[in-house]
Amino acid sequence: MLIALFPGDGIGPEIVAQAKRVLDALAIPGITYEEGLVGGAAYKAVGHPLPPETLELAKRADAILFGAVGDPDCDSLERHLRPEQAILGLRKELGLFSNLRPAKVFPELADASALKQEVASAIDLLIVRETNGDVYFGEKGMRKTPEGLREGYDIMSYNEEQVRKIAHQGFQAARARRGKLCSVDKANVLETSQLWRDVVIEVSADYPDVALSHMYVDNAAMQLVRNPGQFDVIVTGNMFGDILSDQASMCVGSIGMLASATLNDSNQGLYEPIHGSAPDIAGQGKANPLATVLSAGMMLRYSLNLPEQADRIEAAVAKALADGARSFDLGGTMSTVEMGDAVLAAL
Amino acid sequence: MLIALFPGDGIGPEIVAQAKRVLDALAIPGITYEEGLVGGAAYKAVGHPLPPETLELAKRADAILFGAVGDPDCDSLERHLRPEQAILGLRKELGLFSNLRPAKVFPELADASALKQEVASAIDLLIVRETNGDVYFGEKGMRKTPEGLREGYDIMSYNEEQVRKIAHQGFQAARARRGKLCSVDKANVLETSQLWRDVVIEVSADYPDVALSHMYVDNAAMQLVRNPGQFDVIVTGNMFGDILSDQASMCVGSIGMLASATLNDSNQGLYEPIHGSAPDIAGQGKANPLATVLSAGMMLRYSLNLPEQADRIEAAVAKALADGARSFDLGGTMSTVEMGDAVLAAL
Ligand SMILES: CC(C)[C@H](C(=O)O)[C@@H](O)C(=O)O
Ligand SMILES: CC(C)[C@H](C(=O)O)[C@@H](O)C(=O)O
């Protein structure tokens, strides 16, 4: 089994290093690792955020453990050269369409949220976001209006096949959890959403055991503040999922703790913390590596089919927290390496 | 001065009636009122959510006081016949492009938010949302892919003129407040956003006294939970504004208290509470009319140029709250009419 390690920019290398230590400690037979350049680091080294060798390695690998991309030095580059294109390119080229973002409060950290404790501690939801279509990947560009005005445009669209695939992911995830699926769209305004809603309803026929509801995206953004505990699984498109999943993770409070997976049809997956590259603290040993460690856990579960090892990682993180391990973002003083030590000690 | 009253559906008629009582009590010389049918009520009466007579009245009026639209009986109608089309049609036909949504916590209600009190009580922001363009009004439809699959599509676009107009609204609003403007977009993915950002930066040259920042929409959704007190004025497009303004109002907690204005170039405006038609409590005298009363206040301020009268309405609402007036949504037992009485008593 081959794992591609893509540390990327900012704090990426520091946090991926700790996740690698944890994986090493599990001594899983038959795992090999290869490292690749992505993001601003790749641009600076070889002139492109997703160089051909990186893409080739990604395709060969069973799973990708990804740090973070984003580098202020690259802000004024043309869009196709910016660090973020690495993640968009990997999603598209590998068909990574199903982005899974669990949001759950760790009991030890229940006070970290801006939400009242009783509201935050009820959060236990999973956002299933489509990441191969929508307004992200439609035709786009700058053009002139008939009056000669500059105009930017982006085509939003989904076809029934794309919606069907992600809907099945949502229903299956709900079936494995508490059996509730909320599909989020804007069908009162968008035709793309109307097709989305129609197809989700068609797919629901295969899942009579899952309770399906529909919510407009503006209302969903309200409900995620008012009462996030009402949600089990949310399934939504690329654009709305981008917004709602970040909002949901902030509701949990400790954004340094949240992992994500993005899968394709053959369970190849990209695993990354939901936080960014945090250039302001890069290289200072202040980053919290736990989201990346937990992402490695998701990798073992979803792409390598090693659920017991995944459980061990999750239990070790929980124990480390219970034993008082706190990085700066959690109000403590432990360094990135010390947080890694704490997980290893708990393993 | 002619004011069009469009009560609409659900609780609409009850709340507009109380706002009308408050306006009557101010005895403003030269104001006349005409009532029109909109939404599901209009569909049921004459077969269209925005009948020609209603549109004609709206165009003649100096301002529109709007209740709410939305009726579950209409859920299965074709989109162009649904109640929401009344609001979209009025925005488009009257060129109402500048939607202003202030979000501020009333000190008496600071505990109503799901956010911690210290987080919620710092909220004092204004969202300026463009409402004539974006993916709402571009070409849209259902088509077949080359493989014969159903596909829904919607074109997102903005031209420089549209962005310039709303950017000026944002900068002027910021200048009249605390001098901070945050423009929200997704320029790392969307060409529409890239044009948006370019034009906002161009317009900023006219406002050297306003501090401009830019934020991606996913980050904005996080920051509105983490630390909403950081924002003064947010300017954004139609789609992102729909989501963020609802999220922001829920952060305040008491959604029954929040007013909005949507203006065109000649300061004609549509004024409405941000909450919906609440069909579940319609006709029971349980609705909180204060958001509509405050919307009437905004109407006096922005479209009728009567700032002293607007101040009187706002002061009366604050006094009514301070005197203990609480409708059901605020944890009290006062009816819609009793809430109106309380404002009248405070006037
Ligand atoms: C970096 C950016 C292009 C990306 C997205 O919008 O998908 C990010 O925000 C995410 O959610 O993974
Ligand atoms: C009813 C709907 C079409 C409308 C919108 O999306 O603009 C509403 O949500 C709003 O924000 O006024």
C-alpha cells in the first residue's frame, strides 16, 4: 500500500511530520510512503502548484495525506498558478467527488466554541460535499457585455449522474449513523438545485430506512447556528458545501481538531485537516497536529480498510486530550512535536 | 407620498397591520396608503404571485412595506408561480439592487442568541447585498448532456457596472458607520468574484477614509460565528449575501426583531422583516410585529427622508422592550396586537 505525503505550505510540513510519526508507531505491515511537492512550495520549486510528478504519484497512491496549501507570496499569481489549484486539480484529476467532513465536539474542548456550551456540545454531524462539479468546474471567464462592460461569469451545473453519486454517499453515511439525511439546496431560485432535489428524491427510494429532509441553504446557515444538534448528515453541492462545512467546523470551536476525507469511486482518497496553512505561525512549532493525525485515522478507515488501527488513532487522540495535551490554539503551551509525543504516549 | 402595503402570506397581514398602526400614530402629513396582493395570497386570488396591478402600484409608490411571502399550499407549483417570485420580481422590475440588513443585538435580548453572550453582544454589523444580479438572474434551465443525462444549469455573472453600484453603497454605508468595509467573494475559484474584487478595489480609490478588506465566503461564514464583532459593513453578491445575511441574523438570536431595506437608484425601496411567513403560527396572534415596525422605520429614513420620525419608531421599540414587552418568540406571552399596543404606548 502506497501513501503519498503532500505536506504543502505553511504549517503543512510540521503537522504532516507528526501524523507520519503516529502512522510509523502503528507499524502497519506493507505500507510505503512517497513524498510530493504541492501548492506554493511546488510553485516555488518547479513553477507549478501541481507538477506532473506530483499528479502521477497521486494517481499511483492508495491514499494521499495532505497538509495544507496557501502562501501569501503567491497571492498575485494568475489563478491557475495559485496554491489552491493543487487541491482543485487533485479533486478533479482523481475524480475525488465525495468530501466528508465530520464535525463533533470533543467533550474536553466543549467550551472552545463561540456557541453556548449546551448548543455546541450537541453537535455531531457529517457534511457530505460534492467536489467534482457545480460552479467550481463549469465554463468560466471574463467577457464583454454588448455595451462593452467587463463581465465575469461562471456556469453552475449538475447532471443527474453527479447528483446520484453523491446522494448515494449521503444516504449510506446516514444509514451508518443516526439515519437522518438533510439535503441542502436553493431550489426556489436555481435550476441546478431543482435537478439536485429531484434526483435526491429519486435516490431516496433505495433508502426507505433513512429520513430525508430538504432545506434551503440560507435556512441551513441559520439552523447551523440556532440548533446544529438537529443535523445528522447533510448532503450538498460544492459551493454550498464549502460555506456550510467551514461554518459547521467553526461551530465546533476547535478548528485545529477537524479532519476530512475526499474519496473517489475506488475509495482512493485525499485526507487533510480542514484548517489552512496558517502562514503566520509556520515554522514556529505552534501548530496543532491533531487534525492531521485524525485525518490519517480517516485514511486508515476509508482507503486502507484498517478500522482497528483507525480506532486506535482516534482513541489515542482522545486520551491525549483527556490527559491534558493542549496546543496553543487549545489554550495550552505545547508545541507541535509535544502534541505528537502526547499521542504517541497514549497509543 | 404613496406607500404600497403588501401584507402577503402567513403572518404577513397581522404584522403589517401593527406597523400601519404605528405609522398612523405618527400622523405624518401627506402620506397615503394603497394595499396590493402578493405571494401565495395573490396566486390564490388571481392566479399569479405578482399580478400586474400589484406591480403597477409598486412602481407608482414611493416605498413598499412588505410583510412576508411563502405558502406551503404553493410548494408544488411551477417555479414562476411560487410566492417567492413576488419578491424576486419586485427586486428586478423596480431595480431594487441594494439590500441593507443591519444586525445588532438589543441589550434586553442579548441572551437570546445561540452564541455566547460576550460574542453575540459585540454584533453591530450591516450586510449590503446586491439583489439584481448574480446566479439569481442569469440564464438558467434544464438541458440534456451529450450522453442524454438531465442537467440543470444557472449562469452566475456580474458586470463592472453592477459591482460598481453596490460597491459605492457599501463604501457609503461604511463611511456613515465605523469606516470598515469587508468585501466577501470567492475569487480563488470564481471569475465572477475576480471581477467583483477588481472593481471593489477600483471603487475604493474614491473612499480613502474607509478601510477595505477582502474575505473568502467560506472564511466569512466561519468568522461570523467565531467573532462577528469584527465586522462593520459587509458588501457581497446576491447568492453569498443570501446565506451570510441569514446566518448573521441568527447570530443576533431574535430573528423576529430584524428589519431590512432594498433600494433602487431613486431611493424607492421595499421594506420587510427578514423573517418569513411562518405559516405554522399564522392567524393566531402570536407573531412578533417588531421587525416589521422597524422596517417601517427604515422606510421613513431611507425612502421618505424623515429621520426624526424613524428615530421615534426605533426609540419606541427599544422602550417597549425595556418596559418588558415580549412576544412568544422572545420568551413572553404578548400577542401581536399587544406588542403593537406596547410600541404605541412608548411612542
Ligand atoms: C482552497 C479552496 C479552493 C477550497 C475550496 O473552495 O474548495 C477550500 O476552501 C476547501 O474547502 O477545501
Ligand atoms: C425567498 C427567496 C427567493 C429570497 C432570496 O433568496 O433572495 C429570500 O431568501 C431572501 O433572502 O430575501
